[in-house]
Amino acid sequence: MELAFIPSPSRGVLYLGPVPLRGYAFCIIIGVFVAVWLGNKRWVARGGRSGTVADIAVWAVPFGLVGGRLYHVITDYQLYFSEGRDWVDAFKVWEGGLGIWGAIAFGAVGAWIGARRRGVPMPAYADAVAPGIALAQAIGRWGNWFNQELYGKPTDLPWAVEITSTADGRIPGTYHPTFLYESLWCIGVALLVIWADRRFRLGHGRAFALYVAAYCAGRFWIEYMRVDDAHHILGLRLNNWTALFVFLLAVLYMVLSARMRPGREAVVEPGAEAAGGDAGPEGEKDAKKDAKDDAGTASADTAADDPDTAGTEEAPGKSDVTEAAKAPEDTDDAAADEKDADGVKNGADSAKKG
């Protein structure tokens, strides 16, 4: 007899009159709002305009939903196109089934379109929204709890999730709540990215790459615990291979980007300060740092162009003091010259008399 467990909801949809409120969709919507809210705060702090993140999200979110659904349907095609299945179910997103890999890939395409229209660098935008995306995933995973899906192996741990549904071959019992594990892991990833971004001033897409790598590391072991049907390659689930491949790509990007483009972008949204003056403190700090670097570079260039004067600049007023010091010497020289002239004149007079 289990002493404790996480009960599953008796149903995943509530009706507000004729309008269905599905728990899965509700979690996705809340996650999107959290991602946009946090992304906007980080974008403004980097020196961008308030509202830019939401404008680009208008492109990214629909693309992400389509991509997430496509990945799920393609990798689990037997759920929709095998014998006895209805292919129309492939369009029922509200019943669950969004692959994060497809959602991020297609969402990035939509974000690129939106960023291009706004004239902002895509890597900087990705860095700003990375922690928010992780939190959106943490919230979205609770949609799987509403649908009683994507759980792990049987267990009697106090935090096991109780499955009561028998749909699609489910066997009632208590199982590892992999949705909870992934939700907590995503919260940790968001905190990690925020900390690393502040500590190391990540830029040019490296904060986003860190999010991707950290998520993949957690997804690998969580995916290994799941018992739902999946395609296997060399003994590992397909999503395990995907997580491993994407993890390596993210790490490679961080290493190459740090070597080729160190530091972070000084300007993330051209004209933001002139338009609204709402550039954040980080943007102002980066701008001041670049201005200081430019001034130092200009001084070095001046010294290189005129090597005769390099390192010989005098403090204000030094030349005047030097000239003043030289003045007595010039007076003595004039007196000596006058004395010599008198000597020569006297010698000439003596010669005449002789």
C-alpha cells in the first residue's frame, strides 16, 4: 500500500460553459507568457526596447508549435498512420504531443524572421530569451501530468505519480514522475544560465547554447527512465540520440564562439537609446566599455602614426616652465657676446695706435 503519491487529475479538460479549458494547452500558454516576460526584462537590461521580445515572439511561437507537432508526428507516426488509427488525430495538438527539438528548431526560424524585421541580432535575442524558454518548458511539462502521459518506470517512492487512465494501453499504478523531474531540471537550467550570464557576461549566442547543452544533459537521463513507446537505435531511444547530438553541437558552438567572438554585443538594438532612452544598465556599461576601448585604440593609433612624438607628450604648462628656465641662460649668452664684441673693438683700436 502506497503511503504517498502524486495523484493525477481525473480529467485533463474543464468546461467553461461550451468552451473547453484543456490543462495541456493552459500550461503551454502560461509558459509562453513567462518566457516573454522574463525575456523582455533581460532584453531591456541589455539595452533593447521594451516590447521587442513580444513582437518577435509573435513569429517564434507559431513556428515553434508547428515544428514541435511535426517532430512528434514524424517520430511517432505509428500513433496516427498505423492500422486502426485516425490520421486526423495528428492535428489535435490539444491532446498532447509536442517535440521540444522541433519546437526549438522551427521557433528559431520564426524568431530569425522577426529579428530580421526588427533589425536586431538573432544571437543577442536568443541569449535574452534562453532562461525564459527553460522556465516555459518547466511549466509546459505539467501538461503531461494533466494528460497522464510520459511517466517513467513503476515505483513506490513517496513522490510517485498515480496513473489511473487505461487509454492507449496504460496500466494503472504508480510510476516515476518524469514530467516532474524534467520540470525541476528546467528550473535549474534557467537559474544556471542567469548566473553564468551575469558571471561571465555571455554573448553572441553562448547563453542560449549553454541552455541547450544543460537541457540536453538532463533530458538524456530523464528520457532513459521513460516507458512510453519510442523508436530505438542501438539500444537507446531516439530522443537519447537527439539529446546527445544536440549537446555536442551546443558545446562546440560555445567553444568556437568564445574564440572567434569573445565578449558580448555592446549594442543589441540599434537606435534603442535615441528612440526611447530605455537602454538598461548592462547596455550602458557595455557602451562605456567600448567607448573606453575606442579611446585607447585611438591613442595607440596616433602614437603609431607619429613615432617621433610617441611618449614625448608633456603635461600642460611644462613647455612654458622650460622656456622660462632657459631665459636666464639666453641673457647670459647675450652678455658674453657683447663683451666679446667690446674686446674685439678695443684690440682694433690698439692696433691703429701702434
